[in-house]
Amino acid sequence: MTGTQSQFRSALLDPEARPPDGLRDAQGRPAIKRFDVYRNNVTVALIEALGTAFPVLHKLLGTQNFDHLARLFARAHPPETPLMMHYGAAMPAFLEGFAPLSHIAYLPDVARLELALRRSYHAADAPEFDAGRLGAVSPDALMASTLTLAPAVELIASRWPLVDIWRFNTIDDAPKPRASAQSALITRAAFDPEPHPLDPAQTEWVARIMSGASLAAAQDAAGAIDAAFDLTPLLSLLIQNNAIADVTTPKE
């Protein structure tokens, strides 16, 4: 980017900045008013893009507050690529440092969840997994095995009732969020990703599996959090939602 391009970009996102020098209309006159209109249109477009990207965040804050937040965010974090599908990746960190909203401490995790849902939607498809492969090995071999999860699988660890908050703001007649920690496991069984609530032990198990740990190591880590941890419901959830891409046993 040249100095002139950098100046143009900076002025485009800052309403207090003077238009770049040398801007002229077709008649050779200074194009200050045209630039101001264009600058306003760009800002409005970015605010609308962020509203589409973070619908739950928008609902939680209300249009006026969200638009103010989005305007500040767009000035601090302009798009880095023409592909807008993942625009807003810096929103969670931006919210964590945004003092006026520090009293709503779960907002950064809501933003992380909405970003993860978009990543999951655009992730590559995984080959169909034959769940019978899990039953074809001995229990000891299975516990020593590792799982590869599908590219669309995302895990957002949270100390807030994250999935309950998301459902309450997206699904009619959804119950109010419970007062307990609840992480989000995102799967994509078909076309649309879906978040599933996980308790702390389940969250630890999935995190260990995603890091390459064996089922036994993940089981031990989850059991250290909850001695009554039962893998069966979680494994069933993964299988039913096409979340497992492959299994690697010690013999392979």
C-alpha cells in the first residue's frame, strides 16, 4: 500500500480526518463532499455487515448501542480482505477491552460463539465416518486410540451458560439461561452448524481430544473434574452429528 493509499484508507474510516489531498471530481474541483458521502456509505456498510455477523450480540445490545460499538470497531479494525465472511474476528478481544460494556462480562464469549458458528458453516466437509469402526476394536485398544474431529467442529469454552444465552436470543419460547458454566460444542451434521451445551468435564474431554490426546487420557482429564463423568452421551452426540472424521488405533 502506498502512502497515498494509506492516507485514503485512514481518512475513509475516521470522520474527523480531512479528505486526502488531490481528490478531484470530473470537472477538476475538490471532491470533499463526494468523499464524505462515500466515507459515510462505507461506515454504514461495515456496521450492517457486523450486525449480520453478530445477530445475538446485536439483539443483546439493541440497535443503537450495537451500531455505536460497530462504528468504533470498524474504525479500529477495518476489513483486511475483500472476503467478508469472517469479518469481525477481533470482536471478542475488542469487547474485552471495551470499558462501557465490561459489566456484561459474557459478551466476548457470545462473540466467540457467533464467529465459531460462521467458521463451522464455511468449513470443509468431512468424509462419512463408519461408527462401527469404534466397536470393531477391543476396549483397551479403543481407549488408546485418538479421534480426528470433523473440520466443522468447534469448541468454545466458557464460564457462562453460553448455549442457553444463544438459544434464549434465537429460539422462540426458549427457557431462560441457567446459572451454571456451559461451553459450546459446535457440530454441522448437514448444512447448518448447531451449538450443543457441555459441562466442564465434557469440555475438558473434547479439548483433550482436539489436542491429540488418547481417549484414555481425555477420560482421565475429564474424570479429574467430575468423578462421575460418563463418556457415552458425549460420544453418542459426536457420532449422531457427524463430528468424527477418523479414528486412529495403536495398530495403525
